Amino acid sequence: MRFDDVFDHLGDFGPYQRRQYFMLGMVIFSCGVQVMMTVFTLDLPNHRCALPGVQNDTYQIQSSAHNQLVQDYIPLVSRAQSIPAYSQCFLYGDWLSSAYNGDNYSNEADTRHLVDKNDRSNASQRNQVACTSWVYDRSDLSSTIATQMNFVCGDTLLKSHAIMTMMVGQVIGCLILGPLADIVGRKRSMMIALSLHLLASVLITWAFNIYMLGALFFLNGLAIAAAYCASFTLAMELIGPKYRHVTGVSATMFWSAGMLWLCLLAYFLRDWQHLQLAASCPIILFSGYFCLVPESARWLIRKGRNSEAKSIIRKAAKINERKLPSFVFTDETTEEPTIKSESILSLLKCPTLLIRALIVFLNWLVCSLTYYGLGLNVGQLSGNIFLNFCLTAVFEIAATLVIVFAMGKFGRKSLYCSLLFLGSVSCILTLFPVLYGDESLKWTVSMLAMIGKFGVSGSFAIIWMFTSELFPTSFRAGVTGISSACARIGAVIASYIANLVSVLCSWICAVIASFIANLVSFLCSWIGAVIASFIANLVSVLCAWIGAVIASYIANLVSVLCACIGAVIASYIANLVSVLCACIGAVIASYIANLGAGGDVGIILPQLVFGTCGLVAAALALFLPETQEQQLPDSMEDAMKFSTNRRAETENDKEDEAYAHLSSDQPALTSQSC
């Protein structure tokens, strides 16, 4: 008897499983809080250079005198819809600090003698110097890491680097601690990760520089990834096939619920240190899981620890008020002695499963790449940060609910591919309103962004459960860990694509334009030389013909002179055309580079990358087998039984297969059978 057959007697999702599922879901809840915490703690609000010598300078204009000072000594960068935007990194160097002596401004008389009106009108001729202090808009958040450590101007990328360290930590956690759950057990791996999670989350509160912050972010990311993978795998192995698709997808709702809780905390705790500490302290409650959460019975059986597994099954049956038949506890129905030990390296011996794994890894990376790409490049929702964050969480919960009801009808693979295709196409379609629309069509970009988020959020929810159902118990946690690592890599790539796309566009376009200019210059030189040679020969022939009438000597003299004149004229024409083409090429290069740096190219290129990658991943996912209502595979042999060309079996088919399995022993899978 296979382990999934036990659920026919134990119950697929009884009170015991519901209780364990909720407790394990709270681990995902905490992971979501800490990962999304960076939205608030690393937020960089609007800011500008501070006015030297003014002690009570603020980002908000306090009076007409304050407004005059800002206009006089902070360069105006742009003015959109009558709202001035002042320089964030420079101020005018002719600041007359002696006029203030460090005192606060109080009335308009303070600014009468500072700057002459003619000096104000000649702003382009005034010297600018880099500022060393800044004032921030504190209307939403009173303090963040970015404002405390001044992640501005030349240090702007420090924010991206900090997030990157957390993502790299998650990659390492997935690759190292993820497979560790297959070796030491799901529960032990989860508890180790939660201990590290608590320590790092609390210590982040007192990070005083970017190096300490990066180290703690790395450790926290490592712990979060390991805890998420272990808790999700443990939850999926507790639940029977009938409810596995519902609970697998619904697990992402704990993440979204964590976002809502974080939004509520951030609304009342506007200081980042207070917020970080308040969100981290409850993690200590997970210490009770040492007693409350058991090890995976499925994993214990795989490791030959049948007595422990039987004890857990009996306890579950008692809580579920189910009576188990005696044959459930016989060694021959719980042990699987004919199946040899398998590790994740066994994939290398089975090309079919290896190809499936590679497709799954790619899809995880693309899902993450597209999800974060949409959020970073399409644009932010209007309104304050709390409303935007809350709407995002609510929208993801709504998408999850839709998927729960649709998956039972359409299956995993078809729904996953459809949603990823929808998100990718929506990403690509944003090109049209960006390139051809105006302000009146701005709503279409937001609409396409919401559709894209719906599709990608849904595919992300499905891929977690889809992966856990495709691979056997022996290395399920390892595959899930590597898959999650690929997702973290996709998130890092998406972030840096968004930040560096303008530089890449400028560099690529400049190189292309330079190549075109040189090519045109060479072609013009070659064409000029051909024309010069043709003119010289033509003049030579004409002169030779004339010279035949006059004199051979005169003809030769005229031929030589004409050839020289023709060559000089042709060379001059060729050089002139070459210079003109080079100038035209440089102008084109400059225009294209400007588009790449701040224009439409800088907007549409990431969307093309994300959308194209999504379409490729969706197409490859069509080669994966359907797993709807299939039993979780315990071995590579079971995983190989999945067919890519048929839908899931009916309940009657499962019963027939279980009966046949009880009546005959199945041979072990060998590497040759793959």
C-alpha cells in the first residue's frame, strides 16, 4: 500500500490536517512579512538638498520666505503640472551663509539681499556644488533605512544592493538548506531556519551601516527561503490528493495575509525600527512548534522509521475520529523495501525527469522575473504607499481564490500555461499605449498591469504546488529548494534590469550607431573612389579622342591633368560625404541613446524581455505532465508514470490501481528504465 492510499481511511483534510496546515501556513505568513518589509523600511521618499545654515529646513514649504530660499539656492530640475522638482544632489555654490549665521528664517525680509533678480534669471551660469545633507518628505513614513543612511545621489544603488543581498541569501538557502530537508527531515530543517530567522530579523533593527544591514539581510533571506520550502513541503505531505490542489494554491494566501498585517503595522508605526521590531518579535512563538508540529510521516517511512510514522498516523486518526484498518500498520503496507534510496542527483540518471526539472526551474525563474518586472516597470498605482500596498495584497488574494475554483476544472498545467501566457501578453501589450498613446490612454497601462499581475500571481501560486506533485518524496524538497532559488535569481535580474536598462540602451544604441556611421563612411569612401576612377577614365578617353585630332602630346598632357583633377575632385567628394555621413550617424546615435536613457526605448525594452521570456516558458511548460488528482509520487518510478498526453485519472481508476498494487509487487525502477 502506498502512502497516499492511507488518506482513504485517514481523511484527505480532516481536523488534524487543518490544524497543522494553519500552523505551517503561519511560517509562510512570517516570511511574507519580512520579505515585503523592505517596501517600507527601504522606501526612498521624495527629497532634495538641504539648505545649508537653515536649521529648521523641511521638504514641505513652510512659508513664502522658505519658498524663496529654495528657489534661489536649489536648482530647478523640472516642472510637471505646475509642481516644481528641485535638484536632489546639487545646490548653487554662491550660498551666502553669512546672511543667516545658522539662524532660522522667519519673514520675507530675510531674503531680500541674498540673490539679485538678474542672478536668478541666469541660473545656468551659476556654479553648482554637490550637497552633503538632504531633507525628505516624511508625510508617509517618518524614518526609513534609506533616509537614515542617505541612499541618495551616488549611493542610490545601495538600496538595490541591500535587496540583492537578501535575494542572494534566499538563493543560498534554497540550494543548501532546501535539500537538507530531504536529509535531516522537514521539521528539523524548518526549526533551524526559524531560529536563524528570528535572530536576523530582530538584529536588523539595530543595523547602523550598509555592511551590517547587508549581512543581516543575507542571513534573513537564507532563513526565509529554507523555512518556506520546508514548511510548504511538510504541509503538502500531510494532505490527501483530493484537497491538495486547494491547499497548495491557498498557501500563497498566507503570504498575502502577511502583507495585509504588515500594511496595518506600518500605518501605525511610521518609524522603520519600531516597525521592524514589532514585526519580528512574534517569530519567537514558533518555538512552540518543537512540540506542536510533527515530522512528515511520508518522509519517516522513506527513511525506514516506520514506528514513528505509525505513531503520527494513529494520532491523526484519533483527532480526525477515524478508525484505521489493521493492514495500514503492517510493515508490508507502510514500508517500501524494494525502492532504493534516491537523492536529487538521481535526476542525472533519468533524462525524462531531468528535462522536466530544467523546464520547472526555468519557469520559476521566468515567473519571478515577470512578476517583479511588471511591478518595477509598468508604474505605480496612484495614492499613498499604504493604499497601494493594501490593494496589491487584496488583488493577489482575489487571484488565488479564482485559481482555487478554476484549477479543479481545468487542471494544473493548462491553467498555469494560460495564466502565464495572459501575463506575458499583457506585458507586451503595454508597448502600444506607451508608444502611441497619450495621457488620455494612461488608464490602459494600469489595466494591462493589473491583468498582467493577475496572470503572473496566479501562475506563481500554481507552480509551487505543481512542482511538489511532479517529483518524488525522496528529493521533492530539494527540487523545490532549487526551484525557489531560481525564482530568487529571477527577482534579482528583474531588479537590475529595471535599474540599468537606460545605461544598457545608451551603450548598445551608441555602439550600433557608431558602427553604422563607420560603415556608411567606408561605403561613401569606396563609392567616391569608384566615381573618381570613372570620371578620370571618362575624361581620359575624351581627351585621348580630342588629342587624336590635335596632337598626341597634348592629348597625353590633358589626360594626365584631367585624371589628377578627377581624382582630387572625387577624393574631396568622398571625404565630404564621409564627414556628412559620420555627422548624421552621430546625430542618429545621440537620438537613439537619448531614447534609451530616458525615453520610450527605456520603457519598452524591459517589457519585451519579460513578455518574451514568459511566452517561451509557457510554451515549454506544455511538455510537463498533468498531475490533477494524481497521487504524490514516492519514487522516480511513480513520477515516470505521469503521462503528458492524458488528463488525470478518475477516482475509480485510482481505486483500481491501488487494488492492483496491493495484489502484486512492483519491480523497483532502475536507471535503464528511464
